[in-house]
Amino acid sequence: MPTPDFIIELRKSIGHSLLWLTGITAYVCDDAGRVLLGRRSDTGQWALVYGIVEPGEEPADTAVREIKEETGVDAVVTDLVSVTSSKRVITYANGDQAQYMDHSFLCSLRPGGNAQPFVGDEESLQVGWFDPDDLPSPLAESTVERMAVFRDYLKRREQGDRAAVFRGGR
């Protein structure tokens, strides 16, 4: 579902005014080290799995839900990689404005779960596994930015550093 029902209800009261939302980004790795991407139907760009946290939902649960809804893949969250806020206001085609506090999660395949991606909803045109050094194009700008954060985290993790990145205002 592109726009959650709770946002549609809020928009009835606030119109296109700026809305602060909590979002997630999921970097899903398979056993071969490939990353799961979807080609978005709204922009035609390839992107990591993104989503909006529903009221009362834990961000890690949102990541697992969004991965399943958008790609059919069963995943588990293994690491919180970063929590970032953006000073950039996004204005959508319909005029709605939003800013996001993003929780970025590293995920792996759920043992015994589905690992074969398929287009699970109207948000994606295609989904698939890609070598992180050979990504499709065009990539969404936000995915390029977040891929750098994930790459840095994965390098640090190899050295035993699993500390998440906390920063604001890009």
C-alpha cells in the first residue's frame, strides 16, 4: 500500500502541511552477499526497501513487514545500522510534504523462509538480488546515500565494531 491509512486520515485534517514521519530502510543480504532491491513504480528508480512505521509498530517489525509486502522475501533484522533525521523536506507529486526519521536495518534471510523475490505490491515494477559492486541503474539518490552508510557499517562490523550511527540533518 503506497500511503498508509493513518496518513490518509491525518491528511484530511492537515492537508499538504509538513508531516514528521518515522521510516525504515532495509538492506537485505542473501547468503551470497547480494542485496535486495526493488524498482519503484513511482520513479522507475532502483531502491532499497523503504517503509513508514505504523502507529504502535516497532521499526524493526516494520522492516520485516515491508520486505515481505514489497518483495515476498522472508527476512530477519540482525543489526540497527543507523538512525538519521533529514532536514530536507520532501514534496510529493500531490503536494504532500514530509520529513523522515529513518531507522536503517541490516537484515538476513529468515531460515526456512522464502528467498525468491517477486513483486509483492503496486510499489514495485521489479525486484531482485544484486551484487553490491554491480548495482542496476538508475539508483534512487536516497539509496546511493544509504548504501554508503551500509558499506561503512559492514566494513566496521568485520573489525568487530557493531555500533550504530546516530546523526541528524543531512
